[in-house]
Amino acid sequence: MGEKKTILTGIRPTGNLHLGHYFGAVGNWVKSQDAYNEFIEIADVQALTDNFNNPDKVRKNVRELTLDLLACGIDPKKANIFIQSMIPEIAELTVYYSNLVTVARLERNPTIKTEIAQKKELFGNSGESVTYGFLGYPVSQAADITALGGTLVPVGDDQLPLLEQAREIVRKFNSIYGETLQEPEHLLSSIPRLKGLDGNEKMGKSLGNAIFLIDSDEVVTKKVMDAKTDTTKIHKDDPANPDVCMVYYYHKLVSGENLETICTECKEGKRGCMQCKRELAKNLIDFLKPIKERRKYYEENPQEVDTILKEGTKKARFKASETMAKVRKAIKIDYFEE
Ligand code: TRP
């Protein structure tokens, strides 16, 4: 019997989702929820590693993120959304994993290295901003993945070193305590990183170039109007190169059948940038419409959202407790078990 493979993915509750999240990640989770047994973790414990002094922000965003995920089309009948802090087995597994990782290895993890460099830029060179919890979050992420039996992990390219670290931990665990856990594999998104409308390599909240799923039609239009186009095009009927134009880049995501026309007209100088931007704004607004409608439904039914989170968490906890039983047995700390 071909049992469905388990996908485990996670996201930190630190802000609302934008188009970068949708095209790089969440849209794929919506597609994969039919064929896989899917767990989506709201990584509040991980968010606290960076935001331990701002619990209100994390708490508020657990709700916001759940609404955004449901708005995108995550179907609670197919996928399980769960809250990390409500699965104590993950914290427990993190403790045992932390023996299997050296501090030097964590400091060499490229994702962590980049993040530490960013912190130093923000807080000065003291190094005091790097807490034990922050340095150890890859260990806790390895626990997230394996506690839930996640064999497949959809990630952006910035997360690959974290997955490699998880694989190393699993190998070490199995070599010391016997074959117990399965090494996770990554599922790389076809758009691991969506460019910003300003031409930046990444769309991000902190970069100020993001279109949020909850942005109003007016805000979407305004952001599109500011998008970067081919700077060599001066007049409306100058031919231009769509490949260097962010408006065209976004048309590729939402303007389906008209794409060829847009491309040819742009190259032949038959389309002004203003018209092109207006069309893009309209298509983006149309794209966001059903997302906003679903969000509104869940905003108006908060008890249903509670139930979705409780049920998802219950299923996740059941799975994590099965894994922990095996792990305790392997480490010989399964005292007084039958
Ligand atoms: N580190 C991920 C991020 O910052 C979030 C995350 C937490 C995650 N646990 C995970 C991703 C497990 C994949 C698998 O976006």
C-alpha cells in the first residue's frame, strides 16, 4: 500500500504574508496538500528566539498567519496547521539533539552565519546579541521536522543549510543509538526567491518592497505604479526589454494567456509602461480577490479558526509522541514502559 509521504514545513509568525511567501512557498503547500500528508508548523518557539522580548508580536501573528494560510487555500480537511509551542515533544527532542551538534558546527552553518552578521550590523560587534537559543534554532528545526516524521521539507534556498544540519543530526543519532529516524529530503520551490517590485533580489517586509496579501486594491495599485521598468525606455513608444522590467516579471506570475502579447508589444514599442502597470495592478487585484474573500470568512468565524488550530495540533502531537516513544527507547530512557 503506497502510504502518503509526509511533508513538514514551518513558518515563523512574525508578520503578514506577502506575494514572495505565496509564490515561493505557500502556493506550493496548497498544491501539495492533496497528494501528501501535510503538516504546517506555526513556528512560534523559533520566532521567540529572535523576539523573546516581544511576545505580543508573536502571539498576534500566530492568529494573523493562520488567517493568511487559510486565505491562501490551505484546506484544514487536507492539511494540518499546528502551533509549535503546543508540542512539548519537539522541545524534548531538541534537548537530545543538542548533544549531537557542536557549537563550532552551528557557528559554521551558512544560514546562521549570515544572520549573525546581520545582527552584528544592527547591534554592534559585541556578539552579545547571539543567544544560546538563537544559535541552537537549527537544532530545534531538526526536531520539528523529524518529530513529525517529515520526510519531505519544502524550503527556499536560504533554508538548505538548516536541512543539511538536520540530516547530519539524524545520521549521528542513528549511528549512535541505532536506526530510528529517517533523513529528511528537501523539496526546492521553483521560485525559491521572488524578486521585489523595486528589482531587489528578494521581496521582504524589511526591504519595504513587498505586496502583502491583505493590501487594499489602492495600495496594490500604488506599489505597482512605483515598480522598476527598463530604465532605457524614455518615451511611451520606445521599444524596451521586458527581461529587465519588474512589471513584466510580475505579469509572468498573474497574466497567463496575455503574456506573449505583452512581451511582443513591449519589445516593439507598442505598449506604454503606464498601461502595462495598470493591467498588472488589475491582474494582481483579481488574483488577490479570492484570497481576501476566504480571509474575510475566517475573520468572521474565529471559533472555526480555533478549532482548526486545535485539531491540527492534536494530530501533530499524536505523531510527535509516537516518534518520541521510539527516540526514548533508542536512548534507553524509556523507564517503566511496558
Ligand atoms: N526557519 C523557517 C523560516 O524562518 C521556519 C521553520 C521552522 C521551518 N521550522 C521549520 C521550515 C521546519 C521548514 C521546516 O522560515
